[in-house]
Amino acid sequence: MLALIAGEVAARLAGVGDFPLYLADEEVGYIPAPSQQGAFLGRNSWAFNEHSMGVSESYAPQPEDIMLVGDSLVLGGNIIDQPDKLGPRLEAATNCDVWPLSAGSWGLRNELAALRRDPSLSIPQTLVLVLNSADFAAPSRWRSELTHPRSKPVSVLAYAIRKRFFSPGEPAPPQQDPRWRAELDGFLQAYPGRVIAVAYPALDELDRSSSPIPALPARIAVIDPRTSPGWDPADYADSIHPTASANAELAAMIASATGQCAA
């Protein structure tokens, strides 16, 4: 009993339980809870503002701003410190205010649902979608407290053990759902700004000749990181996620398409 108590105290002091919470949502699937911040393991800071965007600043959009939308590639996760995530990196690369909206395992239809629900998200006249080959299936739904926790656990130690050894396995590879095309077309009809998509490749897609994502409407400018001579396997922290330094490379590629904002 003393060992368990000591382990619990140690886990809490180490910041193991300092992770972001989510809200399950019928329309969007799930989304980071608004107005929260912390530092996982006491060193990797994270923040979400009142609009569930991955920044601490309150949402005050201007047309020249950039709306950055995606899944865990944008979210960054607990292993990357806030300044090294893609949104802050893109803000530094463009001198624009960047508003990142993301959640782990979101697909394109989750992202479009989030954009449709809040008209203020269309005020920035540049939208950057970070997409990968798994994003064109049916929308993701909330399924586990271990992957998208909705409340802090009673025991941080027990939660960490469950997450490490008993997390639900990865779902079967998603099958493409063609309904994303109609939803994307409908969104583009209503959104007047420019749209840029990053066709982000997984590690095992680096050497493929075809694009990692399906063909998009001609109005959308597409960036393929594989065309950059500096993008290589060393930029991956695992089978798909970029390292902190790779986020800076990716931000530079996006900035070349978006351009700079005035000081």
C-alpha cells in the first residue's frame, strides 16, 4: 500500500497526469476542451484557448490570419513542447497570427464539421489543411478515455499503467468514404478565402510516386513535402508524426505558399 501511494505521488509530481482533456461531440466527433493549459511531465507545455485552438491567446481573428486545421500532425501531442508545434512554428515563419484547430485522429470530415459549425473560423482568409492518406474515411468518433480522456483520472498511476499496457489497439485501416468530396465542395462554395492543403506522407509513403492523398478540387493549392530535398526519414518521430525540428521544415514549406504578413 505504501508503495502504491508513493508511486501515485511520484506520478503526480512528475506531471504524468498533466495532459489535455477532450469533449465528446455528436457533430464533430470530439474536440479538445476549451480554456485549458498545462505541461506534460513538467516540461512539454500545451494550451487550448476558448475556441479549443492549440494556442493560449484568445481568438481574435483578422482576414490576414491563417487557420491551420488537421489531426495529430497539427496537434503535436504531449511529446512536443508548445513552441515547437506546427502552429507556433508557422506563426514564426510567416509573421501571421496562426490559429491551429486539431485533434488526434481527426479526418477531413471531422475538420469540415468543426469549420462549418463556427462561422467565425472563416474570418481568416487563408485556410491550411494538413492531410494524410487516412483522412478520407468516415469521421472519427470518440471511443476511449485512454486516447481522448474527458476527465482527470482518480489515480494517475493506474491511468498511466492502463494507457501503457491496455490501450485499445489501432483500428483497422480506414476505407475511403467518397462523401468527403461533396462536403468539401459544399465548404468551398461558402468559404471565400484561399485554401492550401499539405499532402503529408507517412514514412512508408516517402518513395511512392503517387500522391499520398486523393486529387483535390483545382482551387486548392497542394504542397507535397516529398518535393523538398531536405525531407527524409530523419524527419519522422514514428511511422507518421514529424519531429520538432521537422515541424520547422514543414512550416517553412507552408510559409512559401502563404507568404508573409506585415510586421
